[in-house]
Amino acid sequence: MSVDTPRRIVLLRHGKAEALAESDHERSLLDRGQKDSVAAGRWLAGSGVTPELTLCSTAVRARQTWKSAAAELPQRPRTVYEERLYEASLGELVALVNETSDEVADLMLVGHNPGLHALADALTGEAEGDLVARMNRGGFPTSALAVLTFTGSWQAVEHGVGRLVAYWTPHT
């Protein structure tokens, strides 16, 4: 696959989770989070977005979100549970994306805020219609999805390289 291949990155924030648990890492999805995660998977399937590789946070709520969303896809992508996604900063998220093999055209990250919102905002150099305004106004709520496209190598991903082509939330 050429480094000039069009690429897509999909960002999915975990679903609504319980407020308290033994630790933050162990917080489970609430019923609403479960339903919203299924809806996110249906949206992905309906839009034709099926990532080849998904990097998912090891936090319980992120794993549950991905399991519910992935069940709605026509084909489950290869999934790697990545500890570094939990509480990842913008810089750490960009570094994870930069590590992706150029054999992968479509990548998904399932993780947490504020990192995912910061990544979507930072990568967006262009956008369809009012998507940036909608995303920033809504603050990237639980189960939100952002889809960005760019051309080039994953190693070259940096601020402003992407085009925000879709933004979806379960409660708009």
C-alpha cells in the first residue's frame, strides 16, 4: 500500500459509564452507554465505515463500548487492546497513530476524553459543512464518533492534516 493511499481515522469515545467503581479503570457502562454503543456501531455499519484495525483502551467501559459497537459491523476488525490509550494526552495519541503500519488504510481508536476530542480538533485542517462547530459545541460526548480522512503515511500524521468528514453523537 502506497503512502499516498487515502486513509481514514475513526475516533469513538466510550459510552456513558457508572460514576463510581473500585477504580476509574474498572467503571462499567450504564444501560444508556450500552444502548448508545450499539447505536454507534449501527451508524458505522450504515455509513460503510469498517476499520481494518481498532486500538481500544483497556478500561472496562471502552472495551464494553467496542464489543457492543463491533457486534453491529458486517466484519469485526482486528482489535488491539492498548493500555496507552487510557488517560492518553494529545501527544500520546498522535504517537500511537504514528506507530500504525502503512498497510492499514482505516484505523479506529476507542478511548476517552479529553484526549479524543483534542485529537479530532488537532487533526482537523478542513471539514465538511459545520462539523467542527458541531463537534466543539457538543464537547465530544460519550459514544460520539468523528471520522477524518487524509492522504499520506501514518507516520506523517500531525496537526491539521485531516479533513473531518463525519461527526455523530447518539443524542443530537
